[in-house]
Amino acid sequence: MRLLADENLHPVTVSHLRGVGHNVEWVKETSPGAQDEDILSRPDISELVLVTLDRDFGDLIFRQGFPTPRAILYSRLSRASG
């Protein structure tokens, strides 16, 4: 399973996911500043599990018809520093 971590995820979360063996691409590293529309328009989006804090993806998919990821995980972890 390939994870696509939205830019808004805390680095500790991304590090932990990678540390336990998940294949994580972090938008902050590969496409900094990418708009949500650009993320959903990726040709491989249907193969990715999107991890995000942003609920706007649901609107883009269900109301505006953007392609869907394999799944979306909404993280509710705090954005604690460090």
C-alpha cells in the first residue's frame, strides 16, 4: 500500500509512518505548494491512500468530480511541534 501524505501532515507523523515500514510519499518533499486539485489529478491517484488533515478533498471528489484515491485517511492528530 502506497501512502501519499498531504503537505499539512506534521513531520513526526510522516517519520513515524515511514519508521514502521510504510511507503510514504510526502507532498511537502515532492511537490511543495501543490494545490488539492493537482494532487487529485495525479495519474496514479487511484493507487494511493491519501493521508491528510484537510476535509476539502471530499468536496472536490463528491461535488466537483475529481478522481478518487484508493482511500482517504483523515488524521485528527494535533499539529504539535517537534
